[in-house]
Amino acid sequence: MKNSGLKNEAQVAKIFVSGSDALPQTNDIGVRLFKESDLTDGIIAGKLTRPKYNTKELKKSVDTTIFELLPNEAPIGLPMVLRSIYEDALKRIDELNALLERLNVTIGERDATIAELQSIIEQLRIELENEQLKANIANQQSEIANTQIGETTIDLQNAIQNSINEAIARVSLTARVEALLQENESLREQLFGLAAQTAEGAISGGDNGFTVKVNNGDGDAGQLSADLYAKCSAKDAGSRKMTNTLEVSNVTTDNKITKIDFVFDGEPKWFTVKAGASSIEPETSETYQCEYDQGVIGGPGTGGAGDGNREGIKPRRRRIGWRGKATNYTELVLKVKVTFADGSTDEVNLSTDLRKNRKS
């Protein structure tokens, strides 16, 4: 195997010494031809030095675009529009800038308003919280006040009830005082009426509501202690007449006597009370007539049985002489009982004394 090219050590040694001069020369067109028989062929020379450039000068020749060899085309210019459109656009831009400024001013005003409103809102929020706090306090105070009002209402109701009770009691006491005054006046009038009646010899009932005055006839001195007395004889039977009357007076001012009863207690029942008025108005009187019971007293004793020959109380005539002597009969009591309109009752008890003589 042949050593050609750079494997040829003898040729390499020449190159180290002579450089590119040790290589075969190029032909007329500048091409090196290689021959297989020539062991020096197959080596191409080249510059082993680095060129040094002037950077400043190179920067001056920046425009190194080669356009002479390029086809002729219209250069692309800057993007442009018609001047009228441009001016209209500038005018529109100015208007928009002015509008923008106005809007910026408005936005500033709005921002100021918003800030002011936010401040007001914050202030109102603080006031709302204060009002809510006040409302809570007011609610608590209201609850306390309601409780106090409830207690006060109860106390007031109790006070009103007590006041009403006191007023009722006062009115009742006033009415009672007035009633007592009227009753006192009535009693005063009754007392004066009763005093007037008793001063005239009338006898009052236990309740001082009425009086009974006895108008007696003739009597002996020994009979004057009796309330009702009379005197008769055995001989005056034919003309015997009782003159005693009972004057019953209602001394009240407003209480009518609705019933009057004459009740006898004891024996002999030697007289009766004739029927009269059944009622007596206040502050008025009624008179009742008394009359002898001839059958009880007895007749003259001169005729038959009808004349009381042997009848009646003593003394009475016999065929010869007298049976019994002059006698006072005091065992009979007359009870005058009355009933008033209010249902109350009262009575007067009258003692009696009948003196029966033989002769007048």
C-alpha cells in the first residue's frame, strides 16, 4: 500500500518547511489535478492564519445589502393613510382625549362622591350600631319598665280597689250617718211626740213607737193607781154606760201601724173595746170606745134571769138582801198590741180596776 497524501512523511516534511509552495501548481483554471502515481498528490492547501478586521470600519459599512442582483420590486413603505383621514383621526383623538379628560374629571368627582358616601355610610353604620345599642338598651329598659308598669298596675289596681272600698265604706258611712241623723231626728220627733203624749198621761210601748192614752170616767180615790178604771153599781144596770176611751197614737214619722189588737188577760172580763180603725198613719191617733160587758157585770136583780137576778159579779141582788159587798176587780189586764209596716211589733199593758157597788 502506497503512502500518499499526508501519509507521505517526506512530503509533510517539505510542507513544514516550504508551506504551500511544496504542493503541485494549479492549472490554468485554478484547479489542482491529482495523479495516482504521484505520492505527493491529494493534499489541498489552505490559509492557516486568522484575518484581523477593523471593527470600527466594519460598523461604518453596515449597509451591505446586495440589491443589485435582486429583481426590481417596489419597496414596501410605511403604513400610511390619507391626510384627510389622518386629520379627522387626529381631531377625533383630540375629542376623545377631551372626553377622556372630562370623564377622568367625572370619575374623580364620582370617586370623591363615592369616598364621601363611603364615609357617610361608615358614619351611618356607626350611628346604626349606636342606635342598635340604644335600641337594645331601650328594649331592656322597656322590659324593666313593663315589669315595673305591671307591678305598678297591680299596685294601682289594689290602690284603686282599696280606694273604691274606702269610697264605698265612706259612702256607706255617710249614708249611715245620714240615716242615723234622720233616725235621730225621727227619734227626736218621736221623743218630743212621745214626751208630749206621756206628759198628757199616755203610756208608751216598749220600743216607744206608739202610746196609749186612757180617758177615764169617774172613779174612787183608791182606783187612781190603775191605768183604766170605772165605777158602777148593781142598781144602775139599766142605765149603766162606760165612758172610757183609748187613744192610740203612732208617734213614728215613717212607720205605719197596720194592725191593732186588744187582748184581755185575766178575769173577769168586765168590758170590751168596740171595733175601730184597723191602721194608724205615722204621727196620727185613733180613738177606741170602751163599753161594759153587761152580762159579766150583771143586771139590777129585780126581774127575771135576763135582768141578772142571780148573774154577774158581786155584789148582786138576791131575793132577800145582797150577795157580796162592794168590790174592786183588778185582775184583768188589757194588752194593746200593734204591728208596724216594717214587721216590727210592740204592745202596752193596761192595768184595770172596776169598782162595783151595791148602790150608786
